[in-house]
Amino acid sequence: MKVLELLDEIEEIVDTAPGFPLSGKIMVDSDELLEIVKEIRVELPDEIEQAKWIKDERQRILDEAKAEYETILRDAKAQAEAMVEQDDITVKAKKRADEIMRVADANARSLKLSTFEYVDSILYNFQDKMDQLNAAYFNDMFNHIQDTFEKINTTISDNRGEIKDMIYQAQMDSEK
């Protein structure tokens, strides 16, 4: 998954970024970081498209199962009608038709349940992967970015305070 690679790249940038002594802050190239975020945004539609494909595949499998169920049902009815037409085995034909219907229903039900379980396992795995991505990267990344912006704002505010003190001091010195 390309998104995971891009997130690894962001993590590498943060891990290898030079730090400011005693501040716990790092210096990163904002253009480089923003470029990676843009690439993530470009890649996410592909991940979403994959989820849509899984949903469509699920529907296709269900439609096939329904069609097979209807075919089995039609065949069973046709077979039962053919047996009823023969007068000497009508009773046996009805019993056989009932058995065929029961088996067909059981097979169709089994096929339907198997299909649901297959699609559910695909969706479960995909959901698990998405949860892992979210837990491993997105929350930490956004929290880290938010902390970084807060630290930058604090630094800028502190620097402005120092500049204002210097201006005041310069004015006081010039008045003497």
C-alpha cells in the first residue's frame, strides 16, 4: 500500500530531522512534508476504490448464488413435474421432488452462508487493516503535527516578546 510507504517516509523525516538543543523540537522541511501529505491524499482514493471493488465483488457473488439457487429450484421443479406425469410413480415422484427441494434449499442456504462468510472475512481483514493504519499512523501523525504547530506558535510568541523587549530597551537607551 502506497499510503503506508508515504507514512513511513514522514516518520523517517521526523526521526532524522535535526533537533533544537534542550527544546525537544525538530526542524523539518515543510515543503517536503506537505508534498508527502499531498501524495497521501492522491493515494487514498485508490484505497477507497479497493474497498468499493470488495463491495461490488460481494454483490456479484451474492447475485451468482441467487442465480444458482433459482436454477437449482427450477431444475428440481422440472424434474418433479416430469415424474408426476408418469402415473405409476406419482407418489414416488412427489417424495423425490420434496427431497430434491430440501437438498436444493440446503445447498443454496449453505452456498449463501459460505458466500456471506467469505465476503465478511474479506471485509473484516480490510477493516482490520484500516484500523491498524488508523491506530499506527494517523492519530500519532495528526497529534504530532498539532503539537508541532503549537510549539511553533509558542516559539514565535516568545520571539515576538523578546523583540518587543529589545524595542523597548532600545527606546529607553535612545531617550537617555
